[in-house]
Amino acid sequence: MKRLLACLLLLASSAALASEGHGLMYHAEYDLHDKASLQRGARLFVNYCMGCHGASMMRYSHVARDLGIPEKVAVKNLNFTGQKVGDPMITAMRPEDGKAWFGAPPPDLTVVARARGADWLASYLRTFYLDPKRPTGVNNLTFPDVAMPHVLWELQGWQRAVYAEDGKTIEGLELARPGKLDEAEYAAAVNDLVGFLVYLGEPVRLERLALGWKVILFLLLFSWLAWLLKKEYWRDVH
Ligand code: HEC
């Protein structure tokens, strides 16, 4: 019996360890109601990601409308690849070039937040670290041996791995060279970007959230009316 218990305990703890992964999982904090944050995320996405990735199931005009960006501003600030505002957000890079240059084609990111989850994305964007063994000079704790370079280095700076005593296990990351943003500012920028990616994966969610409140209001109103009606009926009975 004792042995069984010990086995179970061991299993439970190893499951806990496995789910923690490298222990550097970050939580993404974003708010789909916060249009300013989503707009900042959209700007980061267009500036830093669309050189390689597209979000081809989404149109610029749709983003502009949902995030409350006037179309003129959207054309000026979002649409660097010179497409029309009604066009889908495709990248200028051809997939075959991407594959040739990086060894793996940069995937379309329209629904990546649904596939990977927001916390995974935040962790991914925050755990690039210098690794001279990789062709890009960086590796990633969340996506080991990833082919993507650390495109946000200018903002985050460069991190290096801190190794445990065995010289192999990575215990954490530390800043080797600071970027334009400090740690908290970079975390906030990543949250904006992840919020935008979550929105991309499910744009109707914004509408659904707004609709949710209307439905609740309607139900409250309806319950109140029903209650009034009930009172009215029972008045005669009593
Ligand atoms: C210089 C080209 C380049 C740029 C710019 C770039 N990426 Fe990537 N990205 C790649 C490549 C190549 C891969 C494929 C990596 C692999 O499979 O090893 C990738 C993979 C990814 C993945 C993993 C997708 C998956 O589920 O496998 C995510 C998420 C991602 N990129 C997000 C971003 C974001 C967000 C930005 C902007 C901040 C960005 N990328 C900018 C080249 C790029």
C-alpha cells in the first residue's frame, strides 16, 4: 500500500514538473476591451512580425473597424506593405523563401493563439536567449531550437542562459544587454502583442463580449417584468 502511495506521489509530482516545463512560463495579461492595448499590439505585429508572417484570414479594414482605428490612420500605420485597406494581411515574404532562409517557413499567425494559447505565446516571446550553436545566434526556452530569430531584440535586449551546476540544465535567463525597454515595459509590450494575436484568432469575440452584456441586461429586464406580472396575478389569489 505504502509503495503504491509513493508511486502515486511520484507520478503526481513528475506530472507537476512536466506541466511546469522549464519553469519560465509567463502568464499573458491582456484585455480584449482595451482597444488602446490591442492597437499597440497591432502596430507591433505589423512592424515586427509581418515581414515574415501573415495573418491572411484577416483584413486590414476589419482590424481598423474592430479596434476603432480610422481608416486613414490604418492605411498609414498598419499597412506598410502597400496593399489596399480591404486586403487580407498577407506577408511580403514567399513561403518558399522563408523555408530557404530559415529552414522552416514562418507559419501564418491568424489562429496561432488558438493553437498555442496566450501564455505559451507570451512565454515564447520572452524566452529567447543567446546561443552561439544556433544559426540565428539565439535559442528559445519555450520552443527549443526554433528557426525564428529574436526579432524583438531591439526592445527586449539580449538574454543569456544561467546554467545549473551540471553546466547543462538551464535554470533561468538573465539580461546580457539591455534593449530600449526595461523588463516590465517589455512584458507589457508582449502582452499587447499577445492580446492582438488572441483577437486575430477570434475577432468575433469582441462582438460576443459586447453582446453578452446586452443579453444579461435583457434577461434582468425580462425577469423583472415576469416578477411584476406574477405579483399582478397573485394579487387576486391572496
Ligand atoms: C525574420 C522572419 C521572422 C519574423 C520577423 C518573425 N518570425 Fe515568427 N517565425 C519565423 C520562422 C522561420 C518560424 C518557424 C520556426 C520553426 O518552425 O522552427 C517562426 C515561428 C513563429 C511562431 C511559432 C508558430 C508555431 O506555432 O509553430 C510564432 C508564435 C511566431 N513565429 C511569432 C512571431 C511574432 C509574434 C513575430 C513578431 C514579433 C514574429 N514571429 C516575427 C520567422 C519570423
